[in-house]
Amino acid sequence: MRMDRTLVPSASPVFAMPDPTTQSNYLDISSTHIVLDWVIDWNEKCLTGIATHHLVAHTDQVNRAV
């Protein structure tokens, strides 16, 4: 099933239709940058690493990212 999401015009990207199946607070917080620290082992065909997200809260009530 394909579901198109339309962005609501605002200062921050907010989806017009919230996801009713999630318990996360993705509408209140977003990632502004992602720093990837990868190690690629071409012989083993393996990718390992860390992704560090830089987050911004869109409301004052955010005290954690879920």
C-alpha cells in the first residue's frame, strides 16, 4: 500500500497525517544533521559504524526523543 504524505507549510517539516501506529514523538522533534562514522570491509562485504543525530525540539515540552 502506498501512502503519500504532504508537508504542511510551517517553520518545521510536519507531516499532514500523523502516524496512528507509532508511540514516538516524531512530530515534536526532528533530526537536523546526521554524522556517519562508517567502517567498510570490502573483503567481508560488511558495513559497520555509528550514526549520530543532532536533534531539535519543536515544543518546550519535549524532554526525550522516542
